[in-house]
Amino acid sequence: MESHLPVHADPSGHAPEAGVENFYTEHTSQKNSQGSLSLESNAGLRQREHQFSPARRPRRLSDWILLILAMGALLLAPWLIASEDLALQNPPPHMQDRLLVWIPAGISPFVPDVVNTIDGQTYWPFPHTCMSRRLFDIDCPGCGLTRSTIKTLQGQWMAGFKRHHWGWLAALVLILQIPYRILSLSGSSLVRQAWLEQWLAKSVTWGIPLLAMVITGEWILQKTISAFQT
């Protein structure tokens, strides 16, 4: 039994002309283009909804906090100095190896425990934050890391490396926080890629414990060598 397919013909019974076929082709391509545009608009809408969704707010808050801390540390670095680098006259024991921040002489009467150097500069000492030094008077594996980071940020690369061997890494991470957090807050696709986020998560998960083990091992080695030398 033969099957008859419908044939579009004009009222005169002739076969459809090429213009009709072109009309159907243009109509189909127009529908496809409209569909692709709608898909693109929907994708953009979903991206904006994801960017301003409540789930993104804690991440944006952490981006703001880390950006402010990084910029504050970079702005404060030129004002910081270690007491071991200052020409102090008979420094008391509690002032040795202490971080100081330079303050104008006009506000020195209102700041407690200020330190005046020989050249007339006024500094305010930071309190010790190392519990090992405060309780047992023993340096911990992280002692000197802050001073090394500050010296590195000030351009004193060798002095920072001698103070602590990993201060350069802390300074590098601190500097990279500024462009990364700015791009993250702007919603740039450069930092919103899945592979980059996974790599950063693995770096934090495995890198921090590994770095802590290396620093601790280096500290044990230094203490052992100094014990044999004495």
C-alpha cells in the first residue's frame, strides 16, 4: 500500500516555489535565534540571582573582611618596626624583640607605654601575642614570622628571610589577597571558575597543615643545633 505524504501546493496545484521554502527557513532560524537569546538571558539572570542570593552574602562578607585586613596591613607596614632595629638606650627586658608602631610626638602623652629613641622618634609597642613566650619565655615555631613579613613588605628581603624563612610566603599571600578579593567582589569570571575554587580549597586544606609541619620541623632542628653548640 503506497503512502502519500502531504505536499504543500498553491491553489493552482503547482509545486511550492523556492520563495516559500526560504520563508520557512527564515522563520525557523528566527525561532532558533530567539530561543538562543532567551537561553542567554536566562543564564545571565541566573548568574545575577546567584551573585546576590543569601547564600553568597557570607562569602561576600569574608571577601570584604580579608580585603580590608590586607589593605590595612600594607598601609601599616611602613609604620611598623622591630625594637631590635632601634637604637634604644638600655632597653628594658620587656621591650626586647617587640614590634613598635611609629606615632606622632603630639599624641604620645595620650598613648601608654611609649618608647622614645635616641633620634627623638616615638613608638608604641605592640603587646606580645605569643603565649609560649609570655608563659614559658620560649620562642614558638611561629615567632619571628610577623617581623619577617613586615621586613619583606618593606623591601628588606634578606633581613626578613633571616628573621624567619617563611615570611616571604606570608607577604606574598597578603599581597595577592587584594586583587583576588576585588575580582571576587566584582563577580569576575576569572576567580569564579570551578577548577580554581577547587584548587584553592585543596591548597588551604593540605597546604596549611603541611606548612605547619615544615615550620615545626625547622624549629626543632634549629633548637637541636643550638643546644649542641652550647
